[in-house]
Amino acid sequence: MNCFSFLLLLILCINKLVNATNEEIAFLDLHTNNQVIGDAIIIRSGNEYAMIDVGYGTNVTKNKKVSFEKVQSYFNSNHITKLKWVLLTHNHEDHVGGILDLVKMKVKNKNNKQVNLKIEDGVYTKNYSGLESNCGESEFKSVDDYRKDRKKNWNDRIKQIKEKTDVNIITSNTSLELGKFKFKLYNTNNVFSGYGNACKNLCKNCNCDSNIGCNENTNSVIAVAEYGNVHYFFSGDIQRYPNGKGDEYKPFKDAYKNFGIEYWINESKKDFNIDHFDVFKASHHGIGKNNYEKVYNAAKPEICVITTKYRSTENQNEVINHIKSGNQTAEIYYTGAGTVKIIQKNKNAIQRPLKIYDDRHNEIKRCSNNKQCPDIKENNKVIHQCCFIYGGYCVPNSSTHCYKN
């Protein structure tokens, strides 16, 4: 082999190594001990980046400002100066609140020079449904006034985004790409059939203290990514039923009965001809009512990422059992314990994060036997715990997958 051939082979090997380690998805840790929710997911393919949701912005209370500070820190430390696109799943502040800060953000390039962040293809979003009625904690007395204000704020936000980059309204034909990652979007109709009218009819002349449950989470865009033979499910905050007094309202049930979370899972499995998901983002930060057993029996995830702190949302032990019902060996990661980064090694395999429960906030009780698991209180009830075989942490002793001693 002559010198030229050797150098060419060396360059090819180096490029292959670089490309193998530059394909990744990072679920950012936006949390502190006081601020416990928010989504910001950064996808990298080679030297290109994209983003799903952006977390809170800076125009919020002090503890929530940490969310965008962590986003900016990640951009600076990785010298990300350009995004291919940003996908906003739904109009809730813990997902989209930081978008105006993002489009105006200055970041450090590799020479440590401040430059304006560029978003090449713009921001992708659905139209805001304007049907929310969960306004009991707001300053408004009537649902109609609350909805008008939310709609005005959304339109103002879109106008300001357009001053910096393009805004693309999602349709059923919208698809996204980033290098070798291919994304198909689901739940792209503005409000699925029946739900919009049910909200309008139920909330005529409603007061904000009536707790009627029309929620923008229902409008979440779902993104399914394919990289070779590996598949990811990004759920936004898609939910099973509305919240509040409308739960038993028949038009709601009729609207929802064909559009549970498992419906979207099964539809996407058919489209991609797969029987499970390699990586699944739990819906709505792992809240129990939206992470029921049917979801995980359908998804059967190898890895499940929950964008919150462990035990910060309701019924976490039950959710863990639901995840395991779909796949007993599923690995569960919480972003509150540290940014979860999944590396796409090649078209057939991913590299797991180095540690399950890298417990930054001291939330997880680790164990190797049942005696190490103390009783806990949940909803004012004492719950006995045992040591979960898959992962070595304490769960309620109703689990069938605990050590026997």
C-alpha cells in the first residue's frame, strides 16, 4: 500500500468514526429542585442540529428562568450556531415559552465569538386551537375572556418569530428531515374531529372556576423519527382524556375514544412496519393518567425518557410498572437527573446513556435487596416498597418484578 492509499484509508476511517459519534438526540435537563417540568430536545446529525420544543423563556419567575439558561448553556458548550428547524408541539409555556428568546439568542462559536443563532428552515407549529378552558389559576373570570387573551398572545408571538425566521404551519403533508433522521408528524389536524365542538358547546358562558377540561395538550404534535432500523416516538404532552368536570361529558368521550395515545402509536407502527419503539418519550412529563398500561403494551419501548424529576409527578411508581408491562427490560431515564443523551451508533443500534438514573438531585433510592427500601407516603397513604430487579431502585411492593428477599 502506497502512502496516498494509506492516507485515503485513514481519512475514511476517521470520517466513519466522526459520523458514528455525531448522530445523537439529547433530552435536556431543565430542572432544579424547585422547577420540575419542561421539554427541550436537541437532535444532531453530523454537523446539523434541530430542536423539538424549547422549554420556558426568560419572561417568567426566577426559578423557571433556569430552563432557558440551561438551553443557552448547552448551545454555548457545544458551539451550536445554527439549527435546521425547530418543531413546537403545542402552546404551553414549558414547551414554547423560550421560542422568542431562542430566535433572538446570541451563541458562542468555536472561536468563542458571540454570533446570532440562525434557524435555516424556520419554526414549525400547528395553529393554536384557542379552546383551552383550564383558567382557574388565571386572572380571568370567564373562559371566553381567557381564550381571547391566549389567542392574542399566540398571534403576537407568531408575529415576533416571523421577524427573525420563517413560521411554517403544519399540515398532514408536513415531514421533516435532519441528515439521516426522517420525521413523520401525527395529530396534525388543528383539533381532531369532535373535540373542538365539544369544547365550544361545553364551555358556553363558563366561568374560570368551573374547571372544565379543554386542554391544549390534546393538540400536541407527535413526531416519530426513523434512523435506519431505529425508531423514536416524541409524544409532546398528548393526553388520554381532558381534565376536570368535562371528563364524563359524552361528546368528549366520543371524540377521544378513537384517539387515545395508543391510537397514534399503532398508526405509526403500521406506517413504519415495526413492532416496538426503541426510544419513547413519556407523554406529559410522566403524569400517571396519560401513561397508562395500554400505551406501553403498544409501544414496548427499549428506552423510556421522562422529562421531569423522579417522583415529581403523580403516580410515578404506577407509571414505572406500566412501562415494564410493555417490556420488562425497558430502561427508564429522568431528565431531572441529568441530560439524557442517546447516541445513534449506526443504522441498527443506539448507545444507551452511561448510567440509569444519574441521580443529580438525590431523588432515587438505590437498592440491591428489599431491606434497603423504606416505606413512603404517597397521597397520604403509607406504601411499602421493594427492590426492582431491572435497575436496582425502590418501587411499591405490588410490583411483580422485585427481589424475593
